[in-house]
Amino acid sequence: MQHCSPGSKVFASRAKASVTPGSVHDTTDEAIPPKRRYLRISLPKGMRVAWHGGDLQLFSRVRTLGMGGLFISAPDPPPVGTKLRLSFEVPGGNVQAEAIVRNIFPGEGMGVEFTRLGLKDRILLENLVKRLLR
């Protein structure tokens, strides 16, 4: 498992700085994009997510995960601004969330931001993030 600093460009490409399994890298304020609020965690094996939005309904792999959203592998992602419903299994239960596509990378996938996450779902996600950061 790899942990990526908030300043890494995991969504767009491989991180410029080296990422060592089992570590979280400190960054300076200059390296953190102003919009970045949450740490992203790379999931090399991926995690499955069911998503639907527009007239699409698919199962995909999650490449990175954070409290603010996910990067979902999808060869032909829907357009930026598409509202999605997500469902993914984590230890302890199933997380249901609403999200919006914030950026797309044709042939790779899409970065989605959570727009609605219930209390139970948020707790499940927080527990997963804490577990992955150990």
C-alpha cells in the first residue's frame, strides 16, 4: 500500500516526489494545491465501487481515496459536473454517497468529490482511512 501526500498529483499522473510504502510524506504549503483539503491514499490493488450517473451504471476500481472523494478508473468517464451515486464496501459495512465529477482524464478515469455522505457512511470511511494510514 502506498500513501500519497496531499500535494501529489495522483489523479493526473504518477507523483513527482517519491512515495514509499508505509509512509506519509510531509509537504510544504507551497506544494499543497489551495483546493486540497484531505490526504489522498493510493490503493494499488484498487477497491471496487458501483457508480451510476446520467445513463451510465458501472463497477470500477478506486485508485485513490480520501475523505473528500475518490479517483475512479474509467476508460470513458462522464463529463465534468455529472452527478453520481456511489456505493462501495469497506470493513464494517457499505458506504453510500453522492458525488460530482470534478475532473476527467480520458482513458484513465475521473476525480469525484463527495457532495453527500451520511453520518454512518462518513464514520465507515474515516475508519477505513485511519486503518490504511497505520
